[in-house]
Amino acid sequence: MYREKELKLSNDNETKSTNELEQNQESVLLEKSEKVRNLEPLNIIAKGEIILILAGLKPATVISIYGDKESAQSLAKKIEELGLIVIEKENSPKEKIKKETYKFAVSLSREKAEQLLSLEPSRDEDHKRFGLLMGFPPTAVDAFVEKSSILNLEEEKKLTEKLLPIFKFKFSTKNSKEELKVLEKWNSTIFKCAPWLIEDMLVNDEDVERYKNYLSTLH
């Protein structure tokens, strides 16, 4: 009996410690998310991607910053101050850019940021590596690379109509329900840790409330 009580007390303490750790992590993420909000002129999609990286839900991403080089590098520095690795991509001489555009790989890991910048879009094997580094479900990445068993646009729209339209990837027909859980987790994290993103993205107050009401039901 004493042993059982001891084990129960130990389990209760572990649960309490886990909950406290999660609350602390969420508190830190909430604080950092407010700083992400002020990263102007970064677009809303890039801000969302950075939140997910900070939350550990995406390995890496590539963001574009428009303007002069000094301003772009200053913004990249602010992103680094959040505890992220930011590496600038050199523009190819073949790229025709109407206005100054600077691209940066962002990640919690220097290795992953460098991997993302090393990929060649024209190679199928790099398409797969890119998808995985972006945090897309492996089954969805495989379907996209193989160009088979991809969910059609109408079904995809029905599947994601209640979710924020800023995070997207192609779904596979066989594993769409499991893949949807990844997208739901991303949306749930935005709702909990960066609700301002929903407000900044949508003009209509009714739309804001509709999204928030649904996202509050996700875990």
C-alpha cells in the first residue's frame, strides 16, 4: 500500500512538473510572438511560419524581405534576437527581380537552415527534402513528389475550410485525415500563442470570431 502511494505521489509530481514546463514554454512563446508581430514589413505568412518554428513545429522556412539591403539585414538581425538562426540566400544572376528582394532561411538549427538553402528546386529529390524541412507530413510530401494520389482541390477545400488559409501543403488521398492533424496543430498553436495573427490577417470581425471559435476546439 505504501509503495502504491509513493508511486502515485511520484507520478503526480512528474505530471505537475510537465504541466509547469509546458506553461513556462507557452509563456515564453507568447512573449516572443509579440516581438514577431512587430517585425515590419514582414508579411503575415512569414510571421506565422516564424511562430511555428519557435514552437518547434516546423524545422525551417524561407522568408522574403523587400526593400533595401540595410533594412533587410536589420530585420534579419531582429529575427536572430528571438533565438533563431537566420542565413541570407545569395540571389542567382539568372533571377529577374523587379524590386530588391532578399531571402533568408530561418530555423532553430544552423544545419537545417543551410540544408534548406542548398536545395535545387529542379531536382525531385530536393523537392522531398524541402517539404520535410518545411515540416510537411512525409506522406503528403511523397504524394506531391510522385505526382500521384494527391487530394483534389475541391476535397482539399472542404477539409481545410475552417482553418487559417496561410498554412498550406498538398494532401495525399490515403492519409489526408492524419495529415490534417499537422495543420490543426499549427492552427491551434497560433490561436494559443499568437491570436493577434488572426486579427491582423482578417478584416471582418465576424470572420475573426468564427476562426477563433473553431480553433479553440482544437488540441
